[in-house]
Amino acid sequence: MSPFLPARYGAGIILHIREIEGRDAELSFSSRKSLAPIRRVDEVNVLEEALTENKPKLSFKPYQTKFVRLLF
């Protein structure tokens, strides 16, 4: 399985991200460079339903897995 898929709705992708070092971690999308500017970052569930909206920084607990929707 690929770590990303095209989003069903909107011009974006769904990322499947997992913390693997066993430590609290933080991931910021505001400093990421891409071919298209990232307009929005949402944490979503497996059905692409928004859990948190427009949150450019995500916190992870040890070994936690999250789905993230990036809209361009």
C-alpha cells in the first residue's frame, strides 16, 4: 500500500503518517516545499471525514498513526 492516495474530494492527497521512534513528535507542513502551494492541512479519518481542520502542525504520540489531507 502506498503511503499516500489522491483525495476523493478536492485537489489534494491523503497521507498515512506513523511515528516510529517511540517518542512524542511534531510535524509542521508550513515549512514544506511542494510544486503546488499547500492551501490546507486537515487531519482526517480513514473515510476522509475531517477530525481537525486547517491545522498546519500535527502532534504525534509514540507509535501513533494519523491520516492527513493536503489540499493544493
